[in-house]
Amino acid sequence: MRSRVRGTLATSFVGTTAALVALLVPGTAHAAPAKLSHAAAVSKLNATGGIGLSCGGCSNRNNATCTSLEQVNAATISDVSTLRNASHCALTITGGTEVGHASGTYSHWNGYKIDFSPTSCVSAYVTNSFTRIADRGDGAARYRSAAGNVYARESNHWDVTFCGGSAACTSAAGS
């Protein structure tokens, strides 16, 4: 009986230790990113200032004609604010988490990608501040920020994958 108790306690301790390591050591846990409602995301962007939505009156993510931020990653919104503050450019979001974008793990629908109007200010900031990497398969020129975010210049907008420091995301967006 005593050895059975010791074995159970040892197993519990090892399992608990592994769980704590996964929480405390970067790169060992794969927690789901924190998500925001459309209203919470807009509130955070309004607090930054200088960031607008192209279709501000429509936020239904199941409607491709809306610009929705419903279920966007909190880290994505934080990085949008960082872009605004660092670039000093007004930003207009033209695409968020609504349907109509390509699928994938690091997609619009999953809260990692945001599209922006390609103003001369935004374009100059991206091309002058970030590292040029290989063109995307569709020919879109791509740039990677020091934070690991990947900017792709599509025909009528910047398609940005905000990776939140995830090396796996940066690798996927950059390949």
C-alpha cells in the first residue's frame, strides 16, 4: 500500500511539474490566444487614435462585405496599435475576421490577419522599416518586422499577419 501511494504521489508530482514548466517556459505551452469581441477591439483601437474601419457600421463576421473584428486576437489589436504609434500613419482597416479570406491556422478568421489601406505613409513605413523577404506564391512582395509580423503587399491593400511573437506563425507567414 505504501509503495502504491508513493507511486501515485510521484506521478502526480511529475504531471504537476510538467504542467508548471509548460506554463512558465516560453515555447512549451500552446495556449489559445485571447480573443476580443468586435466592440472591445474597436474600443482599444479608438483609445490609440488614428485607426479606422472601412465599414464601421457593419461588424457581422459571417458577411464578407463587413469589416469585422469579432474574435480577433488581443495580441493582433495590440500590434495594430503599435504599428500606428511607431509609423505615425493613420490606418484604415479594410479586412478583419470576416468570411471571404483564405483559410489556415494564421488566417483572418482565426484572428491573426488584418488588411490595411495602402496609403503612401503606411507603404513607405513598411518598405523602409522592415526586412524584405521572398515574394509570396501569388507574387505579393513581403516584409518581416523585428517582432516577426509579416506584411504582404497585395494589389489593393497590405495583408498583415500579426504573429504575436510566435516563431511558428512567422515561419508559416514567411514561407
